[in-house]
Amino acid sequence: MNKRPEGKALFKVSIVSDTHVNEREDFSASPYPANAEANPRARHVFAQINAVNPAFVIHLGDMINPVPELPSYVEAAQEFHNLAKELKAPLHMVPGNHDIGDKPVSWMPAGMVCGEYIALYRKHFGKDYFAIKHEDCHFIVINSPLINSGDPAEEEQRIWLEGYLAAHRGKRMFLFSHYPIYVSDPAEPESYDNIGQPGRGWLLGLIRDYKPEAVFTAHVHNFWYDVIGETEYYVLPSTCFVRHDYAEMYRIDGGDQKGRNDAAKLGFLTLDVHEKGHVAHYHRSYGATLAPGAELADPVVARPHAKTSRPDNIFVDMRHGWAEEMTVAPSGAVDEFRRKIARNDYPVMALWEMGLRGLRVPIQDLMDPRIRRRMELMAGVGSRFQVYLYGMPDKDEAAMLGAHAGLVSQLELVLGWDQVPALSGEIRALKQATGLRIILSRVNRKDGAKHSGGRFNHLISHGFTLSELDELEAFLSDHPGLVDGIQFTAPRSECPWASARALSGFAGKTGTRPVLYVKSTEASPAEEQPDEIANAERFALAMMAGIGTGVDVVLDTLDDADRGYFTRTGLIDRRFNPRLAGQLLSAIVETAGPRDWRARETPGYLSEAGTGRTLRVVRAGDLAGAGGRWICPETGRSGPANDDSRRSSSALLLMEEDG
């Protein structure tokens, strides 16, 4: 199920959703201040879309906040058009429930879609279902509130949609709906946030039959991803506010306005359509606003995507569940009579926008059928999995590894060093039965980390150390072909650059591919590492060492571990929003691109093969007299390295220099 694109990018489409424009600036009938920011936030996103320069723009609905039964509807519609006229590309609109009336929802007081509201919508926004063709691709817009409504227009849309799909079977098609078909599971009960039966089954049947390339939906103001048959399925966030009932997904308080103003989750999407396949880049707007007549100050930050990024030897330790399902409590607002079950897909979004393809996961993820399916979907967009377990797999685990060997890039066996000789026969049999690459690690039960003074060492460590290179070379010479790689661990006090260079030499001598596990902690489980700049520098140094040496690198960890033992600051926080480290790694992957880089002896310096150009990370305060150009991961801004006007004293800068 390969979903990675092929061939050149043909054109771009910007997709925006749920702007909820109010009838006037800096006002909203909602009690939440974030809603009153809707208009200037939409203006900012529209200016960013202009900077992207798409072929056209599709708005997934809820253009405005007032519903059709309110007298402010007309005024809000006019205000939306005043904002949207600044768009340079053609705009195509999908009707949302705020624009055309709710789907049939008997427990809600808002008016449902009807002939009167359809006529009102068509007067102010145009057609409510239609298709456009661009470069042999078909973009199909449906009026999803109509589904299950019983209005005569529902049957008209059904006949049109079925006819259009049949007439263009085998063509490249993209489908756009305001309501999600479902949020997390095709079999989930109906709620305010999905399409109920029988309409859901009808639409899913059409998708599985006609196989559009992708479906894009909105309404829930959060991100989800799935695959329906052969069709990629996206649910997009809003530009204005977050549906904060879904803040149940975080093991932390909801944040500003109980999570409604979780601004890092706001933004829009750019769809890059390739000769074969597509890439959906999400651009975080961070809730930025733009005053009338003002110029856009912040550029659209170019981010990579795991579908197209090159580094395949950088893994992230997925300590937390990365496909968890959460129970959303009845809220007394849009849903009151049933709990909702929702999967958290924000870790997926974070991995994509950092261009990180490698995930280190425990074997329990492979054994869980629900998570295994997510692994299959992720593998389809380019993800690679290093599966680990302590000891040898049992009968069921070995059978699962064999049946799904295509999902496992490498299997990490954590064993007692004194056990390995006796297990060599089992290891060889496992390799032969599964065809897997085996990475040998060790559990260090009796290493040199004991505390003095009569204290009992109750801490677990794993991985070999650089002091054992000679011993390992001899072991591999005595046991040829037993394993494909050895995993080493670099604690906080050890420079990952020096470790990676040493392991590169080890790989040349032994013919194995070493793995460097880069820890963000030291020996004490009570010690914190709160310096975000230092953490980002360490992550960046480790990633660049992996890029420059070819050694597999595992970064510890994706999202913060802020409780329990060995607290860690990750690439994203506990609301799954990017930290500076995550932004920096994204900038490194995007800037490095497909070029061939080599690690210099000086830590942090990469040289491009054949050109002598360098790539390095520096602190803003260290730039006096420096040449080249810089990119600030915090803002995406770039400029000459000696230009002080755009530098933040707290910024880390990714610099490209000639020579």
C-alpha cells in the first residue's frame, strides 16, 4: 500500500477550513475570546496562502460563524467575501453546517439543512455540490449536511455524485466534504462529528468502489488520518479555534481557554499533486493575526514530509503510545448523551512535518491488531519500524514477526551479554524464519553504574558502550552472520558526534550497521534537563551525525516524558505541539534535502560532497562576523548571517555556508 508520490510535483492546492468569520472584526457571539480572533486569523492565513501561490484554494466549510437562521448570516457572508477577495487564486467553497444548516441532529437546537437554507447558501456562496477539473484531476465537492436529511436535494446530489464518479472511473479524483465520514473508526456510533447511517455506508461504498486518491474533511477542528480501501482520508484542523472537547487526548491541562485557543494546532494545508500520488503539507499558523491593510510579516515555513524526506536512518523512540484511543467525556455542548472514542493522530502529524520516518516501538505494538494496522498505514507513507523486545520472542511473537516481516525494518533484541552465546542458535533460526535484520543490544544489569555508599542500583540501562568496540569486533569475527548490527547508547554526557564517527569506523571493520541510541538523560532518574536550547542542540547534533556518517540514530524521545522516572524533554510537548527541537530537526531535513553530506571532524559541521558547502547549527549570539545564510527554526525566517535585524537572542540558527 505504497502512498509515496512518484514523479515531479505538478501543481499545488491550498485547503483551508472552519474560518468561522464573524459579521464584524474583533467580535463574536461566542463566549470564547478565540472566536473573536476569527477574522484577523483568516486574513493572516489567506495572506500565507498567497505566499504559497497555489493553482486554486478549496475551503472545507464553515466559512462563517452565524448559522442561516440568524439575521447576522448575511453580514458575516459579506465579511467573508471581503476577506477572501484578497486571495490571488480562485476559491472554491464546500458548504459547512454553519453555512447551510446542520445535518439531521435531533438533539441539537440549531436549524437543519432545508430548501430555504440551501437557497440562502447558493445566493451568497454559489453551488453546494460540483466538480472542477484541473490538469486531468477531478476535485469533487459534496454538500455533506444533506446526507440523511430526506430533503429532495439529497436525492439530486446522490444521482449527480454517483453519475460523476461512474463517468470518471479510473481518473484521478479528490473528494471534499465538510463533515467527516467518521473520526477514528468507520464503525463508530453517530455523533455530532460524523455522518450517520445509512449515508455513511453509502459514501464509504462509493469511495471503496471508485477509489478517489484522497478525501478531505473538516468540522471537528482537529487532525486525523486514515486510509479507506486505497483512498487516503484526512480530517483537517481549523484556522480559528480548536474543538476543545478533544483536549481529552492530552495528559495535561487543555491550555488557553480550556484548549480552545491551542494556537499551535491552527493552520491550513497545501496539497502537492505529483505525477503519481500527492503530499499533504500542514502549515501551522499559530493563531497569528493580520490587521486590515497590513503586510504579512512571517513567511510560510517550508517543512518536509515523511512521504518524500530522504533520511531513513533516523529513528525516534516512541515511548508513549502514538496511536492511542481516548474517551471524550459528554460535554453538554455538541454531544451530551454518549462518550466519544477518538484516536490521537497528532504524533503522526508531528513526525510527518519533521520528515522523520523511523519509529522505535516495542513488540507489543506489532502484536496489537489495531496498532499494527496503523503501522501498516504509516509504512505506506514511508515510515520504518525498529521493533524491540527484551529476550527472545515467544512462539506467538515469532509467528507475528514472520507474518509481518515487511513492517519491521530491523528487530532489536535486548539480551544479557552472558546469554548471547547460548542463544546464538535461536537467533540464527529466527533470522532464517523471518528474514529480519537483527540488531543486538544488551541489558546492563551489572555494568559500572552502581551507586556507592551501600545504595542499591535499581535502574535499567541498555546498549553497548564505545569501550566495548574491541570486544565486539572479536565477537562478530567469531560469530559471522549472527547479527546485522549492534546497538550502542550515548548518555547525556557523551557527544553523539564523536560516537557516530567512531561507530562509522566500526561499521567499516565489521561489515555491520551500528545503531546509536542517543539519550537525553544521565544516570539519575530524578535529574531534569529543562534547557530547551541545549536539548534542541543535542537532538540536532545527533541527527546531523546520522546524516553525515550513515550510522542509524535513535533519538530519545518524540514527546515529553514529564512524569515517572527519567523525565525527558522531547521533540514535541504533551499537547503534541512542536518544541524548538522539533522545529530545528524539521528545518535540518528540509534544508539538507536529497544532497550528500559528510560529517566533519568538528562536531556539528556537515560538508556537501563535491561542493565544500557546510551546514551547521549555531546560537544566534555566536554569529558575529559569520558568513553564509541562516534559517531560524523558531520563525522560519532566513537572511544573511550578519543581519542582526531578524535574530532572536534565544534562537538556534541553521546555517548554510559556502566553502
